[in-house]
Amino acid sequence: MDVFFERVTIFDGRGSRPVTGDLLTCGDRIAAIGDMPPPPGAVRIDGRNLALMPGFIDAHGHSDLSLAAAPEGFSKISQGITCEISGNCGLSPFPLTEHNRPHLTELYRQYRVPLTWSGLTEYRQMLTARGAVLPLLPLCGHNTLRAAVAGYERARLLPEERHQMRRLLEACLDEGAPGVSFGLLYVPGCFAGPDEWQELMQVAARYDRIAAFHLRSEGNELLEALGETIAAARAAGLTRLHISHLKTAGKDNWHKWDAVQEMIGCARRDGIRISCDRYPYCTSATQFSVIAPGRFRQMDDSQLAAVLQDGAARRELIDGLMASGRDWQGTILASTADPEWRQYSGRTIADIAAERQQHPAVTAAGILQADPLSATGAFCGMSPANLRRILALPYCCCGSDESARPADESIGRSHPRGFGSMPRFFRMMLADGFAMEEAVYRMTGLPAAIFQLADRGELAVGKRADLVLLDTGAFDSSATFAAPHLAATGVAGVWIGGRRVL
């Protein structure tokens, strides 16, 4: 169906000044832009007092299985997202083998989606069969690759296993994966050294694809982690490196920002096109099990679930948590599938412990014992000033770091960023003095260039008709941890491939 937008303010996604005019889509493509009469039979959209721009690209999402469970992708589409880079932090839902399928089946159990595929093509066919509305462009995850050849326990791979891992990555890139992702904080990626990353980065370089890194440390060893990643890229001949959710975690590390910026600047001057994404919040979120201390940190969530059935192991865990010095008032139970603990979602561990009249370490250990696989935590500890410095970087785009969710909590509870990243990023850019066309570029044209999405991120004749119609003055988010599933305001319409989806 043809759609005709008339007298609308047009942002092209390239950072150009907006113009007032008309835009026509035919099928899934943009057919014409300029001043023109409405063609017969086209659906007419009155764009006066509204802005039309390319659909937003979520540069860092985790909708890999949630979109199969809730194919409408409401949390993303309701904030104007029309495409997501998924498969981040080393975790992709392919390639699957007998070595990693049981673990990933358990990890994704809340979505009730049978993991019957093996490679990227079959995975995409599954999404299509389930009617997924939001297009996903999944990276191939190093953790999934590693587990596909050796499971989750092996610290060092044999040469033939590393060879097999490279062949699996090549197959995924041949099937269209835009690159490879690393999650060096998580099992089994934490067992790998730079030599192993380097081999996979060499494959990505040969294909001219990107390598996206969740650094080994984003806090106490941030500079060391960033340095070794850049060094591995240099050694591999990789020129396209992306740092996922760039941050300086922990107040003791806030002062490191200048050094981080200098390291990235030096690498960019040397020809490594480093880019980054960031969600516009100072509270992170990931699996709650990352707080596990000592030997428990080296276990995947399935192993942790088994070990914590033992009373002595639970006592060891509690002692380790007590000695960790963690800020329990800054540690939030974001979500859990466990019925006993679900009622506390969105509250700090300190508050939950006070209500239950127990030490916070006991509370945290109880959550880990009950639901090590799907419980997620949110962690305060990022600098608001550094957040604004990161967003100001000309190579920084917006990533939600969240899964697509329905309006309800039927498949889990979201971080507020799941519903509010794009409007909050937009508002923060404007508040810091950036022109609106620059804010739009950072959410459209820039991520399209970073991930080489040739037909997205720009309003031009022949490009995909992925469009967002906004009341820019009303575009905002009021999502909070107490009420995270509040849709963005100011979104007048969203089209994906010329079809209206909101």
C-alpha cells in the first residue's frame, strides 16, 4: 500500500537540517521525496506539526528469544525502533550443537520456545514463522561459539576446537551475520585469552565485519581491558571495533574517563574505526548471578543452580557476599521468575533484606539459590557526568541493552531502558545543546554506518520504508524501575518496510 506523508518536517538521518515537504512510499521502499501532489489511492498522512525520520536502530539489544515469545516487539516499536542489532555480549541463539543446546534451552526457558534450529538461517526462519514484527540483525556470539565446540567448563580449547570455532563463525558470516560479539565477563568467554579473541577477529577482518566487545572489565580493570582489546584488534588487522555499553563503572573508576577517551582517540588516529553504544541511564542491568564471588563466579548459571543445593556451598556463598563490600542499597532485583521473590522486583536488596529482617547477603544468596538462571539485577554506580561525556562522542549511538517485551510482564520485567532508551537519549542530546538533526543521526544514520546496513538509517529514494513519525516536543519516557513498562509518548506512527506497525 502506498503511503503519502504531506507537509511533514523531514529529518534525513544524515545530520542535514530538516526540510518541510512530502514523502511517498510504495511497497517497502521510499519512492519520492519533495513537493508533489498526493497520488491517487495512496493513504494520506497529515504531517503538519510532526517530524518524519528513519526508524531508530537499536545498536545493542537482546531480543534474540523474547521476540519469538512476543513477536509484536511492543517495547521497541513503541519508542520508534524499527531494527535491532542482537546477539550481543557474546550470547547469540546460534550456532547450536549438542554441547550448548541444553544450557541455552534452560537459559531461555521463560520464553517457552523450543530451540530446534542449528544455524542463523534456520533461526531467522523460526522468527518469520512466529510472525516477528521487529527485524533483528544478530551478531554471532563468541560464548555461544565456544560452547558449541566445547561446552561451558573448558578453560582452554584444543587447537582443533579453535579451528572448528573459526569455521562456525565463517558459516554465520556467510549467512549474513554483521559481525561477532564478545562477552568477556561471562562463562565461558571469561576463560578465553586475547589469542583466542584474535583468531576470531581475524575472521571478522577478512569478511570486513565488525567485532563488538563487552569488555572483560568496565570498572576496576577498565583501562587494562580496553587496552588489551585494542591491542588484539591491531594484531588481528581488524579496523572495525565496537565497544558495547561504554561506561566507567564504580565511583572509584569515574576518574578514568579521560584516559579511556585518549586510548580510543589514539586507536582511531591509527586507523581502527572504534565506535560505541550507550543506554542513557546510570543504572546497569544484567544477570543477577554476576554478583557471585570467588569460585562461584567461574560457574555458568546451571552449575551454580546445582552447587547451591548443598548447604555448605550456600554458607560459603553468603560468607563471600558478606566480605564483598557490595553496596546493597545500590543493588536492585530487577526481575525474577521465582514466585517467592517476584514480588520484590524493582526494589533494592537492602530494602528487601530489611523487610525480611535478614542480612542483605542472605537475601542475595536466597535469590541466587532460587533463580540463578533468569534473575536479573540492576546496579547503580555510573557517573552522570561521564554518561553525558560518552553521549557527546561523535561515534556513540544509542543501544537499549534490553529485550523486546510486551506491554505486560508475561515474559519478564524490563529495565526502564527497555521502553525508554530512545526518547531519553533524544532528550539528553537536546538538553546538552546538540541540534535535533544530530540526535536523529545518532539513532539512525550512525548505527547504520557502524553495522553496514546499506538500506536503513536514511530517508532517500530506494531505501527501506522504515519510518517514525514524531511529535518531537512530546517524545519522552516516564518509565522507572517501579513502573518500567510505560510506553514512550510522542510517537505518532511507526512503519517497518512500508507497513504500519504502531
